[in-house]
Amino acid sequence: MTVDNKQLSKLTSLLFSAAMDQNQWDEFLSYLTHVSGGVSSHIFGFDLNTNTNLGLTAYGYDPEFISSYEEYYYQLNPWAGGLINASVGTANCTDWMCPRERLIKTEFYQDWMLPQDKMLGGGGALLFKDQGRMFAVGGNIRSKDIDKLEEGWLDLIALLTPHLQQAFEINRVFAGQSLEKVAVSELRGSHNAAVVVINTCKHILHTNYAGQQLLEAGDIIKRDLRNRISLSDFRSSVLFENFIHLSIQPEHNFSTSFKIVDKQGNQIAVCHLALFETCDRNGFPMGHLLGSDEAYIIITISQDLPKRDISTVLMTRYKVTAHEAYVVHRVADGLTLMDISDERQVSIHTIRNQLKSAMSKMQVHRQVDLVRVVEGVKKTIT
């Protein structure tokens, strides 16, 4: 299963719309199931701050089974515990959440999953787990299609996760709040994705904390003396300017995504651009908040995507845990175990045990061999 840039752009556009209008989640999930090759997909969660409650919104499942899940089987779901304890923003396979040998012995599998074409595979990601808010996205795959679809599905979820996080963050930010209140509270330290809102003349109207940091650093985005934004990478700058040019054309309401690279050509971030009218098709009241009646563009920049993708591949191929995958990747980056211990704020004894466990699962005996495995993984995802 491969998803091209056009399909990814449509997916991100649909999810941004759905995060602002719950009635459009069906359209997003329908298209997600289509491009994934038939993975039954779902999203669920709530945000008390915005009175958002998705319950279980799903596509590709029998409606009667969805009803029975909400009435009874949700409390028996053996994957729930693993998902809730997962690292936020990381795609995990279902086998990681609950090993299959344990799953098939449960009432949940025998009475709910087995009748639906033996759904055993798939996976998902926890998008948020903080005070008053929890969201997750995932999908299930029939046993006969696991080898064909699961790895691609997890890669797709890893790509979509930062966009889903940012869509829900934007929804929270602009749900009846002033920009002044948001600037000092909601977005500060929420996660690494940067948000910058501009008009079609490229003037900056609003940034979150991560966006301010990127602008101050000037390595990826920068502002001029007239408070206009530009991208530092030449290729990205051309794509950005083309988007701006198209945005002023009538009847254009679209989004796009592209990679941002450093001077050596290495990917350092992913940029997503979404164009909205001040009173868009979802009735989203951005114009009132921004004090402008013109169209606006939301720029989101997600860094460290290669790290997340590598971790996803390691977890899928070698069944390492999220924490073990993180340690493996950081060791491959050249960090010492003490560096990782300080970074994770856990004991070096824990880091050693996680590294030892990961090396056993990956069937390597030396750290130099571990690094070679990770470098090989990098080549498959770039």
C-alpha cells in the first residue's frame, strides 16, 4: 500500500475540516479506508474544553457491531490498555497493544472481532492524553490481509498523526477563545508542531509557542521587517509561493504538504498549508478572532517525523516497545546511555534494560550492528 502526495494532501484537508465539523469525520474515514486498501478505520475521544465528544466514529465496520461495541464490548476491548499506555504521537500495531495469542482467547475477539472476518491486525496512535482531553485514531485489518496492509497502514498513521494533532489543537485554540488568551496558555508546550496563521499577503496574524521559536531561530521559517513570513529552504520557498499565488484565485479551497530539507538534502520537517475563508464551509469563525475579513492560511510545521517513522518501523518489524525503539534510535544518533537517561529523565538502569531487550529482539549483539540495522531502516523510509 502506497499513498501519493495528492492522496495525502486530500486526507489532511479532510481531517482539518472534520476536526472543525464533526459531521465530516465520516468523509475522512471513508477516504482513509479507500486509500489504505480496505483497512476499517476509526477515531474516538473527547475534549471537555471544547465540548467535543466523538464517541466511536468508524467506517468499514458493520453498523450493528458498532452499536454492540458502544453498548457492551467497549469495556472488554483488550487493546485499550495498551493504547492508553502508549507514547502520545507514536503509531503502534495491535499486536503491540495486546499480543495475538492473548487476544484470541478473549470474549471480545471471539464474539466481536472474529465474526467480522477475523480482524486481527492493524494499529493506531494516541493523539492526546492530557487533562480533559483524549483522542486516538486506528484501524483493523482482516487476518488474511495483515502481511499486505499492516506495515503501510502504520506508516500512514504515523504520517497523519501530527496533522490530526494539529487539527484538534487548532479546534481547541479557536473554539470561542481570544488569540490573546491562547497565546499565553493553550498552545504553550503542547507538542512540537508549530502553527502560524497568515493572510494571503503573507503577513503573520498568529503563532503558537512552537511557531514563535521557529521564527526566532530562522532555520526553517523567518519573518521580515514587515512581519511577513518566508521559508528558508529554496525548494520549499518555491512551493510556498506557488501556494500563495493559487490562494488568491477564486474558488480555491485546498491544502498541500511537502518536505523541508537542510543544506545537505536531509529531511528536517514536514510543512502543511491549508487555505480557509474567514467564514468557511464549516462556519468556522476565524475572521472574528483575527480581526480580518480576508482568507487566511494555516501553516503547520512538524519536526522529527523521520524519528517517529523509524520508531514505527522498528516496532512493526522487530516487535520492540515504543520506549525500546526510542532508545535504539537515540543510540544510533550517537547518544550515550547517560545522555538518553537524562533526556528521558529515567534511570540509566532502565535505559540499559530497554537497550538489552531491543537488541535481543533485533538479534544483534553489538551496538555497531544495531546502528547498521537502523541505518538500513532509514534508507527504506527516505
